[in-house]
Amino acid sequence: MPWDEERFNELERRVVATMQGRYAIADVPYFRFLYGPADGIEKTCMSEFKKMVKRINSEEGLSAEALQLSQLLIESLRDLGFLTEDTMKAESHDRSTFITDLSSNLPQEISKMLIDRLQGKSREHCAVLLRLGALFPFVRVSQILQKIDSAVNCVLVIPYPGSREGEMLWDRHVDGNSYYRWQTI
């Protein structure tokens, strides 16, 4: 799936219209933008979304930011103590427990960090959550969205690294496209 400029422009149009109150989706507007896993697409995606953030910030009364989920992952690992020397040694002896601990703790910690950063921001603010793929397989976007659902009121944009809807979110026979508050562009 190559970069789709027309679809990206439609996303930006809907996001800005939502922030200005001219386009309404569910109570908390979340947008998901699919981009294919082809060579170079991730770099293009990051660049285009950062430019979109700058354009939104130039609009009167609107604000936007790009949050690197890879950075939140590192901060979470540090805060939870997973990066200590003792933990790293224990991980080499009991990998399955370590993986279970990561999968149990990271969704909650990353969600808490997002709530702390975005709580109190209105619909006139947009947060673009970049580098979603860095969290997989320990954290799924549906886990984060469920945890921040009633605590965050700003517009969320989630560039989604997959060639078809639900590809990264499929878990225990639940389709990742079933999250009711987002709109896929």
C-alpha cells in the first residue's frame, strides 16, 4: 500500500473540521489512518503527520501535538523498573514471566501517561500518536483507547501500520475494527 496523499488530505480535512465543530463523530473523536508496511512508508508517515501538526497549530484557536509512543514505551519501561540490571538478568532466565509482566503492566502505564498529558485538553486540541508499531505485541491500541476513553476529550489521530483494518489488533477472535469511537480513513 503506497502513501495515499488524497486519503491523507481527507483525514486532515475531517480532523480540522471536527476540531472546529463542523464535523462530528462519536463523543470522543478518534481517527485511524491506515498505511502500508512498504519500505519508506513509515518515514513518510512520520514526516506528513508532523507537517499536519504544524498546519493545525497555525490555525487560530486550534492546537496539536505529536506524541511518540516509542518514547512513552521507554519511559514506561523505566518507571516500571524493567530497565534495571537486576530485571534484565532475571529476564534472561525466565523470559515467559517477563513477557507476561510486560503485557500486563505496559498498557496501564502507557494509558496513564497519555491521560496525564492529554487530560483537560478540549476538542480544539489534536494529539497524533506516532510509532504505534513500537508497542506491539505487548500493547494494542484498543487497550489504550479503552483505558483513556472517558478521561481524554481531545481529537486523537492514530497512524496505523497495517495494510488492512484490524491486522495488528486481532486478538482472541475480536476484530480490531470493532472499537466504536474511531473512524478509519
